[in-house]
Amino acid sequence: QKEVEQDPGPLSVPEGAIVSLNCTYSNSAFQYFMWYRQYSRKGPELLMYTYSSGNKEDGRFTAQVDKSSKYISLFIRDSQPSDSATYLCAAQTGNQFYFGTGTSLTVIP
Amino acid sequence: DADVTQTPRNRITKTGKRIMLECSQTKGHDRMYWYRQDPGLGLRLIYYSFDVKDINKGEISDGYSVSRQAQAKFSLSLESAIPNQTALYFCATSFGTEAFFGQGTRLTVV
């Protein structure tokens, strides 16, 4: 079992839709939880991170962590074609990062 | 210029050949990583280094070796390439909770 599990999709939504991306994890020691965005032929880039449980909002993006259920979520409001990418969830403990397999998202104009 | 630079960007090599992938960074970070990315498997850690004298095996180190030549340079070698090492390889550095990735090297072993 992978430390971080993620539904690979693909996910296709119309422009303006609300997108929900989800991951689960197994290690209770994880303290930091991140979402990376990866465009085609590029390396992943950090989108946002949260510490422990709770929500964090950045513009149209909201990251949510529920440590009691070991659930990580990313919500995208008013999705745009430029949001089309692969989204990877990740967790960190110590100096190690553990990544989900990524969810491919396409936002159709 | 990119903060994390990988060379080459693309490489096709034959089975049994030795190949080296290079990574250099201008972030000034001590921590560096090599990952491979495969469809359906995501990013898997090959090796990581927390300073020049520190090298650690990751999840899938068999068939690979690394060298940390300086704080800024971390190279990955395939001593005898095999077809199932065909993948997208990423070098990364980290500071705190953020990892910074290079553009990737697409390696094909035929």
C-alpha cells in the first residue's frame, strides 16, 4: 500500500465548474500536506500546503485536511482552462516527501 | 535560468549502456532528490541526499547510483540500462515544506 493514495482520474469538467480532488494517506506521522500542479512536459510546482488539520484558501483554491479520517482535498472554484494539469497530493514527515500518483484534470472551455 | 536544471532533457540509449543524468541547482539548498515518474505509479524516490557527505537509498534504488559532487550538483547513473528504466526522471531540491523540481529528463532505453 502506498503511503498516499490518489484517484488518477482523468477528470473532465466544463469551465466554471467546482472541482474536487481527493487523496487518502496511511501514516499518522504526516504533519504537512501539499498539493503540486504539473503541466505537461514540466516538473511539479507547489500550489499550496497546509499544516495538520484544517483549511487553507488561496484565491480560487482551497486545501483541506482531515487528520481524523486521513483525508486530503483540494477544491478549485470557477475552474479555468488554464487549470488543466495533473494535480499531485503529497505529505511530508521529516525530510521525506510522499506523493500520490496524480489526478489529470481537463477544464473544457 | 531555471533554479533546478537537468541535463539532458531527452535521451535514448541502448540496453546495457551506462548513462548519467545530471542535476544542478542555484537554490542553495542542502537537500536534493532523484525521482522517477511513471504513468499510474506517480513519483517514486530513487535516492536522496541531505548534504555532500550524506547519500540515502529511496524506494527504488536498485539499478541506480548517485554522486553528490557539490552542494549544487547531484547526478544519477544507470550502470547498465534496461528497458524498464524507461521513464521521466526528476531532480528536486527542498527547503522546509517545499520541493523544487527540475524540468525532467525523458529517458528511453531500447
